[in-house]
Amino acid sequence: MTDLYHGPYPVDMTVNEAREEVRRLLQTATPYVPPDTLARLQRERDQAVEALREIAELDGEINPSNYDHDDACYLNTQFCYTATIARATLAAIEGAEDEG
């Protein structure tokens, strides 16, 4: 009779032992990302970071002579909000890079 099982685990594992082993393997597994996909994702990330830097570095005042007072106030508020989000996102990215 031919042994059809050729693996590192015993055939008589219980269901719970097998579940635990699968859970352990899933937690420690590193997903494979093809190099071309990884390169594309890195380019896209770099482009997004550059766009965030440009937003974060913009001088922030809306020319009130082009808008009425309420519109200028609203646009200034939105600009400040956008710049704050861009700066926070850049800080998070840079913090993750420092950790990794």
C-alpha cells in the first residue's frame, strides 16, 4: 500500500489541533506580492505622498476680494482642514517608515 500523506504534520491530528495549526500559520504567513505589483504600489504611494506634501506646504489664505465674506471664510476653513489632514497623514506615513 502506498502512503499518500507526505507532509510535516501527523495524520492523526485532531480537528482542533488542525484548526490551531492553520490559525498559527495564517498569523505568521507573509503574503507574496509580485515584484511588478510591488513596484507599481510604491510608485502610487510616492505620488500620493508628493501630492500630500504639496497640499501641506501651500500658503493658506483665500483672496477675499474674489469672494464674498462668507464664502472666503468657508474656503479658508476648508483649506485649513485639508492642510491639517495632509500634514497628519504625512506624519503617520513617516512614523510608519521609521518603525518599519
